[in-house]
Amino acid sequence: MKKMILIIMFSCLWVSPVKALSSNYDITMKQDILCLMMAYKDYIVDIEKDSNEDVYLITKSGKRVLYDDKKKKSFEEKLNNTDLQDMMEQSYPEEFINKVMDKDMDPGRFRVYPLLKEVYGLNKSSVEANLKRVNLGYGSFQFNGNNDASKSLESVMKELIPLSQKRADISRCLFPGSGTFNYRCISGTSLLSPHAFGIAIDLARDRRDYWKWVSKEEGDSRLKEYPKEIVEIFEKNNFVWGGKWSHFDILHFEYRPEIILKTKYFRHENKNDKFWYENVPCEDEMVKNCIKKIDEKL
């Protein structure tokens, strides 16, 4: 009888229980990879673990993107030589904030360029070929059409434009915007800006918006008055906010679905010792297949 009950229980599970995980690192790696596969479902097609136990994500074009180079790095080294583990490591705050983040807390500011190039375009001409026009309320601007980026910005503006007509504080922060696509490097670096991929938008500029322009105290004062509705609507549509960085960039919003997904599903400690994917929507077939692949490969 007990045997029969166990058989029924296991047959009802859409994914079998995972084996005991060896460490928190293993759990976090699986969660990171699931978020990346969900965020870039048309571009990440497989996982590979080699004889050295190094884990790679395999893209649609056949590129192998390393999860973790296992090097001890300073903050600057992580920023300039980011692997997937570095990119996913810092927890993006779910709640609205009204003061500058702690030193070197920049969740979403770390970027893995081989992945961005795979998804949004390898070079300027290929990015430009993927650009779509999005109505921002005072004109149409270019944004990348791949991976639902431009559709997500359209959804944001459909909510924010009517709000801006009722709220002067929202209107002041939105209009006039400071730009979307611009194929350039981040100021003072050799790293491509997310604007170069057409996945970032800068809203109306205030002199207190950028960490290089003003003191932390002035950044705090700007955050205290910034309308939380703008941030919530962008985040709901898979954008991260530069206001949640210690190197604050308050006018800046960037389409980064993997960061938002990790906050949504894995911000809190997993209390289930059997299922590392405890909070993920089980009914989604794509998600189910990703979990199955992760458990098989890792």
C-alpha cells in the first residue's frame, strides 16, 4: 500500500525531486541559469559542463558563455570582466528606495557582452537592423525589437503617458527624454553602453541624477522626491533602474529581464530542501523544460 502511494505521488509531480545539492553555490547557479534561460528563451538553447566542471550556456549561434570563471575579483574587475555569475550575484531590491545604495551595490550594472551581442546585435549595423520605433509621448524613438525589448517599452509608455497628463511630477521626470539608442561606450571606459544595444532609455535630466555630477547627499534628495510609480511600471516590464545603484544613474532605465526574474522568484531564501525552483510558475511548459534540462546537465 505504501509503495502504491509513493508511485502515485511521484507520478503527479511535473518534475522529479532533485538530488541533494552539495552547496548553496549549486542552488544559486541553477537559479541563475533558470532566470537566464527564461529571460532569453529564444537565444539560450543548451547547457554544458566540461571535464573541469566549468559550466557554459550555449546560445542559438553556438557560442559558449561561461557561467563562472571562479576568479577572485575586485569590484572594478567584476565590472570590466563580467561573467554570468558576477552579473547575477547582487540582489536587485524589490522595494522602492529613497536613499543611495550602499558602496559598490550596483545590481544590473554588470553586463556580459557576449550574451548582449547574441541577443541584440553583434555590432552597430546588426543592432541598427533590429531597432523599432516606440512612441514616447513627444515623438518616436529607437529601441531594440529583439527579445520583446521594444514591446516592453511600449507597455511602459502606455501606462506612463496617461499618468503624466494628471501628475506634474511624473511629467517633469519623463519629458523631455535624454535618449535611447546611441552606439557609444560608457563615459570614461571602453565598455559599450547598454544604449549601444538599444535596450536603455534616459528620461528627463536633473543635475542630481548621476553619481559623477553630485554628492551622495544630493543623490539622496533626488531619490526622495522621485515618483515611485515610474519605477514600479518600468520594473513590472523587466527594466532595472539606475537609481538602485550606488553609482546612481537616476534617469536611466535598462531592459534586463534576467535581473527582474531573479528578484521576483529567488530574492528570498529557498525554504524547500527538495526543489531549488520552489517559487517558479510550475504550469509553464517552457519553464518546466528548462528545469528538466538544468537538472539533467548539472
